[in-house]
Amino acid sequence: EDTFPDRRALLEEHRDEVLERIAELQRDLQALTDKINLYQELAQEHAHRH
């Protein structure tokens, strides 16, 4: 029982690291989505000109 606070602290630290990785992946996903949308728009503009 006396190790509960230490174990909890380790779990909280790990949770914080996981949350940061999730945030990083969400930023990466948004960047990819933005690039995909850009290329889709460029392709549509190109198709309308030809």
C-alpha cells in the first residue's frame, strides 16, 4: 500500500506522455489532411482548365 502514490505517479506520467503523443499524431493528421485537400483543389482547378 505504501507504494500506491509512487505507482500512481508513474501511471500519471505515462498518461501525460501518451496524451502528448496523441496530440502530436493529431497535428500530423491535420497536416496530411490539409495537403490532401490542397492537392484535391489543385486537381479540380486543373481539370476545369482543360
